[in-house]
Amino acid sequence: MSPRAWLLVFFLAGVQLPAQAATLGDFAGVLAPPAAARYSARNWDALATIKGVQWREATVAEARSAFAQAGDFTLDGHGPATALVVGARQMMFDAEIVLAKRLDKAGLASTLEAQFPPGTLIEPRGGDCRRAAAGHWRVYRLTLRGRRALFMQVEFAAGANAKARGTRLNLSIDDKPVWAC
């Protein structure tokens, strides 16, 4: 091989392609049961279809559930994030996405619309909910085409913790009573 060819090989070996960014729609698509299902029929293997996530088994400190996977990834258009998916032996129930960045409340509707596939129905359930120590949150009902509805809580941290905590987005197959205002 010529010196130029070797140089090209070494150059290409050092080039790393940018990692693909995942969307909230990717997580919802994996978590949401098919429309005809009575329960979540999605098993843990479905997580492998989410692009750009480096999955690992969750530690006890991250999740109280014996069945949990954690991962680091880039949320499309919003930077670094972590994911924690919990469930039972054969299925997943919840996904928690934590962004280092705090989402802008004023543009939240357009941000969410951009994160889900076209045709996703995003319905707000009430307005801002507030608790002094927890900050405030909004709850949405999400329906992807061909899937049963999911519920999403978008949580904004309170006071001095706001910059440190960023934004937490919780997806669930259940409408959690603790999310009610």
C-alpha cells in the first residue's frame, strides 16, 4: 500500500461519526403498547431500537426496581440526557428522561411537537401544577398512531436547583395519581 493510502486509512480510522440523537418519540414508541393490547406488550429488547443510547443495567441508587435499564444519550436538539426505564420481568412501564438543559416553558408546545412523530396527539391535562419543594410540572396525554395513550409529566425544578437539575420528563403507561394538581 502506498504512503498516501496508509495516511488515508489512519485519517479515516480517527474520524468518528457523530452519534445519532434520540427523540422523546423514540422512547414513547418503545414504551407505548399497541392499540389493541390490554397491557404493555413491549419487552426489554425494544430498547435496542432507540438510536444513540448507551444502555447499562441500572444501579439500586438509580432505580428501586429490580428490572431497570439506564442510559446516556443526546436528546435531539437539546443536548445531553440520561434515561431510566423501569418495569417488570417481561415489560416496561415507565421511562424517565433527565435533561441537563432546562426547557423553555414558553416554547414547550413546539418543543414537544418537534420531539414526536407527525400525527401524535399531545393533549395537555390541566395547567401548571406547583409544589414548593418540587417546583412545577405539566402533564400531557400522548397518543402515537397505532398505539395506546401514554402519559407524560414535564417537571421544572424549583428555585436554586433549576439550573442544576434541568428538566425531567417522565413517560408512563399509567396516569399517575401523584401527578395530579
